[in-house]
Amino acid sequence: RLPRCTPKQRKHFFAGPVACGLQAAAMLGKRTPVMKEGWADRKQNTKTVVATVGYQVYECVEFFLEPWSMHCVATFLFMFLFRLAPLLCCIGAMFLVGWSCVVMTRERNNPMQDNKWLGIGLLMLASTVLGTIEGYDGYINYTGQYYSALDGRTYHEVEPTELAESKTDAGEIFWAPDTIVDVTRATGLVVKDTFCVAPIANSNDLTGNVEFWAVGKNCCRYRSSFDCDGAGIQTETPQAISYYTYGGLFGNATSSDTHFYKLAVEQAKADFGILSSGEVKLVHWTHDVEATKASYLWASVWFYIGHSIWNLLINILMGSVVYLYTKSKQQQNQEKADALANAI
């Protein structure tokens, strides 16, 4: 039950009404400020209230700021550093999980604090797991594509009938004249998303072996349609960047889009009687290599910012719920302790 304001407090022009309201709020945390009733003590009353409210705000922010920081670190590790040090990123994620578990067990023997740190620790653990998943997803779809084009070799005057096995380390490919994306033999494989593939061939000879395939997602129909990346733009020098064929976090190719693109290629081969000499190479067709690389880089940055903001809002909501719950439990524990002390 919250205390009522005294008549003298209500008469005060500033310190009285403000102090009454905030004194009641401070009682929820069991940190009741000592309020003086004289007009001359208005300044001291205001300082006391500000200090109390400041602690309450800090305590509330603690419930969403710490979990949010864990999410940002985990997402950053897997989005931007996984290419350079995958093992280090995994160790970092394990450390964040361990730290969350340590926070959950903090002051477990103190009945006034165990609910608080358990709630904060659970929020930190959930944010770490979510940040790891989102960071890995952003790496596969954006950052990994950028690094693949940046770190690979550049090849010029490449004929589409050349063996793809000789270009496994390619990052950028500049095609020979008359190289086109053969839209008439494009195929779309529908697995939740539509995985689109189309053979790259010489416009003067569409019957030769197909070693390179342009790929894209959700940019084609089931047959003879392909509008991915820059396939519909005519340029003097056709270009492409290598598709990042990452097999998955644990080496399982079925966990990535690569598996579905290869299934679409096999389906196109069977439907149109297309032949290949061996392992084919998947590429993103483009009219401007540098612009495409920059688009992947900026997409990864905006992906990181967007998901960080989204997680901050979620943590504010969930942190507020957990904060109110823990404060209610602490108040109940305090009331039980007071009742026990009075009984003794």
C-alpha cells in the first residue's frame, strides 16, 4: 500500500506535488526518500527525488540495455568477422552464453535479488542466441557474397564453354562478347522461396556444354523466365560475380541456398537436355561488378542496423515486463519478511 501525501506537502508549489508522486514510485523499490515538509527544504527534497528516480531509471534500463548489447556483439561477430575467424566467432558466442548463465546465478541466495538477475540473464541469453542466428543469416546472404567477390581472382574474356573447374577461385568474371543468359532455358525451383537458375551461353551457339549458371531468388517463374540482378540489361562487356557457395555452419550443404540452386540446375538439365563437363559454377549476372559488390556491402550494414533497432524495441518491451514482474516479487518477499519480523 502506497503512502498518502500530507497536507503540507500538497501545499508546496513544486516540491510537494512532485515529491508525493515520486515518493510513491520509490516505495515500489523499497527505497523511500526522507521528505522534509518545510518550504525552505524544497531544494533538498528535489535532489532526493531526482536521485531516487535516477536509480529507478537505471535499474529499469539495466533490463534491456545489457541484453541488447549482447545481441549487437553476437550479430557483429558472425556478420563481419566470421569470414576471417570462424572459430573465434564461435568461441565468442560461447563466452556470451556463459556470461549470461553467470548473471542468472548471481545472488541466488538473496531473496530480494534472485528474480532480478535471473530475468536479466534470461534476456541476455535469448538476445545472444537470436543475435548469433541473425548474424549468421546476414553473413550468408550479404557479407559472404561481398567477401567472395572481393577476395576472389578476376578473369577477363571468359568463354561460357570453358571448364568451370578452372574458375573455382573466381571473384569477378568479365565474359567474352556475345555471352548471354539463356532465358529460354531458365528454371525455377519452388521451396518456400523460388530458386532461379539460367544457363550462360554464347548467343551464336546455344547447343554447347553449359559450365556457368546465373542464379537468383524470387525473380523468375517456373519456366523460361529470368529477371534476376542485371540479366535484362544489355552491355558491351557482360559481367558476373561469383556466388558464395557456403556449405553451412557445420559443413552440411543442405542447410544453405546452395543446395536448392544445385537442385534447380539438375532439374533444368533434365528438362532441357543440357550437358556439363563436371562441376558447374554459380554466379550473379550483373552489368556493373563494383556496384553489385557495393550493394551487398551496404545491404549487410543496413541489415545489421535494422535488426539491432528491432531487437532494441523487443528488449525494451520484454525488459519492462520482466522488470515489473521482478519488482512485484521483491515487494511480496519484503512484505513476507516484514510480517515475519513483526510476528517475532
